[in-house]
Amino acid sequence: MPTPTIAYLSMEIALDSALPTYSGGLGVLAGDTVRSAADLGLPMAGVTLLHRRGYFRQRIDAEGHQSEEPAEWNVADHLTALEARVSVEIEGRPVAVRAWEYRVRGFGGAEVPIFLLDTDLPENGPEDRGLTHHLYGGDDRYRLCQEAILGIGGVRMLRALGHEDVGRFHLNEGHAALAVVALLEECLGRRTPRAAAVEAAVEELRSHVVFTTHTPVPAGHDKFSHELAEHVLGARRLELLASLDGGPLLNMTELALRASHFVNGVAMRHGEVSRSMFPEYPIRSITNGVHVATWTSPSIRVLLDRHVRDWRRDSLSLRYAVGIPLREIGWAHRRSKQALLDRVNRECGAGFDPEAFTLGFARRATAYKRPTLLLRDPERLSAIAREQGPIQVVFAGKAHPRDHEGKEMIRWIHEARAALGAGVSLAYLPDYDMALGRLLCAGCDAWLNTPMPGLEASGTSGMKAALNGVPSLSVLDGWWIEGCVEGVTGWAIGDDDYRERLAPSALDALHADALYAKLESAVLPRFYREPDRYLEMRRSAIALNASFFNTQRMVLQYLYDAYRPVEAARS
């Protein structure tokens, strides 16, 4: 039977750097997902919010203090306005919602429409007009209003646009869980039903709902008080939700779990962590990937076009990169590296040298990512550079406006430059986005990742690096547990058998020591004294890691495990 239409609902979807409709990894993953769906010709439609003022533009002064500005953009320059209108009741009043369309075109010409929901309409009051302006802005009330627009408004907009044949509603994180309310209201009407009727309706719709969770810590799952939920959603909807989740808080993850026939984490380890958090639910794992044509640098594209001609259509064919001559791998990377260093030197005045080992670290600036771990012992890092060769480090990443600890880490990185010897140079590039991510992941010599173990759901930046022949130097967490072949595709920082036994401060010290030891004994000696072996690692990163950790493989797994008719998936 033909595959039914798949509706993919996500609070953020990264479509282009010119459209600030995303903040980081969740949105970038969503964008890569719909791009691969278009490549594969899947009948998918994406739903997200418009975010007229985006996440924010990051400014960093000379001392490392972050400030934020709205990410203003001209919507009409990039999107097509649609005539359809729907209404979502919020705080007892109707809020009008419109949609703008962006079409993602796949390699073979198929397209996936993305509908960006917008409440900035003259029929709405001033406060309601701003409900879709800011990504992750405002307080809990603002957040819940947005989630009602995404979930309830998203389902209604799909219907208004003629998508009556949706066979799967894929909720990308709990932000979209209120789609369950809209689906239940379609089954039950707007009355308040008995609990048995709700349970029967949930059983009926469950086969149509898929849920992907990305958050490995309890605090990261959206929860709202019943008082706030009743104020925003109304007493009738709260009673409906209480039939599904009778806890003291409205837990969006629990709502999505209860209503989904297929639930997955985004890496093998993350699936394990999620099952420990929600042991009553059968949570599977589908490891994330990246869209290969989006994240390859221009010089890597030229290289792959020459040697792996079908790589855009068939990501698995990247395994044939194992036959690319090493000198050509080196040629492609030198051009990627020069493009990055040109920007670093232009914006930061860093004077980075193309011949020096360059380490990249770019992700959201927050405590559990441990961006300062490399700089824990400046004297030891400087001594390693004096003995083995110079080290250049490029940092990037935004701290959430309310994450004061993350902001302090950015400031501390800037301050640390004074304590380092001449052999270690640091640069911090502001306003990390898709375009900068392409430069960084392709242009570094190794990709550094140092999360607190168990707190990295997946981590896709290292996958982008591998696609460009950049090996990872990473803690064994997220995808790297699956992708690390020691000394072949990169290096592990520490082991994977002590994360439950040590206090965070002790683990920081242990990982810093392991990081310095690996730089001193393996990474820098190979880079400076065994250049051909380093080129072999670059080639292996493409052939072994990039050929698997891509969204074409990931989407095909969703198609087989989550999007097929439930009866077929169980057989």
C-alpha cells in the first residue's frame, strides 16, 4: 500500500541561514530530516512556527561579554503567504493563525512543503500578534501558548490546507505534544467526554503518532502547572489532558509518550537513558544523522564528485571514499581550512597559521557541554604545545539569554587567552549559525566534544566534521559511542565505565587529564610527524562515519520502523 502523508511537527526547523527559524541542534536536525525526506521523495509536510524575530543575534565584546539582538528578517523575501486561516482558543479567546510556505527541493526534484505558523495578523490583539515572534523567548505562559499554536494550530492548518490523508504525525520533541489534543478533538468533538471514551480515542489515534525525544535530563522536558494549563488551554482541555496524564504537572513528554505507537531516542545511549527515565514505555533508538549535500564544503564536494559520483543520491556510497588518493584528501582539506582561517583572522585578528593544528569546538554554550574543559590547566596545555607543536582553537556558540553560567563561560574563554603560552591561540567566532557551522566543521583538523557523559543526546556537529574528513576527539557519549574507532575515525577522551561513580568535579578533572594525554601522546604527534597517517584518518572518517551517520539512513529507519502501517511494523 502507498505510504500515507507524514506530518513532521517541530518547534524549530533550520531551512537556511537567512531564515533564523532555529536555535541549534534540534532545528538543524529537523531541517536535515526534511531535506532527506525530499531526496527520498517521501510524502511529508513540515510544520513549525515563523519566529519573526528568530532566536537572537549574538554580539561578543572584546572581554567576552555576550549581548543579544532580535534576529529581524523580511519574511516575504523568503516565504510564500498562504490564504488559509485557522483559529486556536487561547486564554478563552480565539487567536487567528496563518501559514507561510517554504518548499524544500530534493535531489531528484521532489519537494517537501514546510508550513510556518504566524499569529501576526490584524485581527489579533497586540499581545497575540507576538506569540510566534520569538523562539524560546518569554516565560512559561508564552511557551505554552506557542506549543498550543504549534500542536493544535498545526493539525488544524494541515487540515485547512487539504492534508486530510495524514497517516503519521511525527512529534519532534515534546513541544508539539498538544497535537494530540487536536487529534482527540477530531475524534471526540468539543465536548468533555468520559474517561473511557478518551482512552478509546487514544487507542484509535495512537497508531498515527510517532514521538522522538531529544532530552536526556528530566529538567529539559517541558512541564506546566495545572493552573497555567487551565488558564491558557481552558478547563475542558485540561480535563481531557488529565485523562491522559494525571500527574501534578502537565508533562508534554508524558503526553507524547502516552499517545504514540512508536517512540525513539536519538542515539543508542540516549535510548538507554530515556528508558531509565520512562521505564513504563518501550523507547527505541534511531541514531541521528546529517544531510550530506548540505554540510560538505565546496572542496569536498569537488572531491566526491570526482570519486564517488552517486554520493548525493546514495549516502551509503560514501564508503567508497576509502579509495580516494590521500593527496587529494589533503588538497580538499587545505582549501576548507584556509576558508575557515580567513574568517577567523578577519573577524578576530587571530593570526592563525594554516600549518598549525586547529581544534574546533562549537555548540550551545552551557555548563553540561563543558566548553572550558580544554582550558582547565593552561600551563599543561601550553607545555604540550611547546613540546608537540602549536595549537589553535576556534570556539563558537550562543548562550541562552537567561543562561548566566553559559555567558560566564564565554567570558572566561576570552580571559583564558592571557594565561596561555605563545604556542596556544584562541578565537571565539560570534553568532554561530548554519553558514558558520559549515566553515567550522570542514576547516578544523579535529573536532572537540566534551559533554558530561549521559547528557549528550546525540551531537551532530561531529558527524558534519566526519563528512568533511575531520576526525573527532570526544567524550564517549551520544553518537560517538557508535562512531569511534580509536585512531581510525578519531579518538575517545577517557573510558565509558565510570560516569556513575564520580562526582562532576572529579569527572571534570579525569576528563581534562585524559584530553591532555590524548593530545600529547596521539593527536599532535600524528598530525605533525605522521601526516600520511593523519590523512588516512580523514579518509576513514568519511568512509566509515559519514556513510552511516547521515539523515538518509536515519529517515529510512523511520520509514521502516515508525511510518509503516503498525501491523506491518510489528510483523
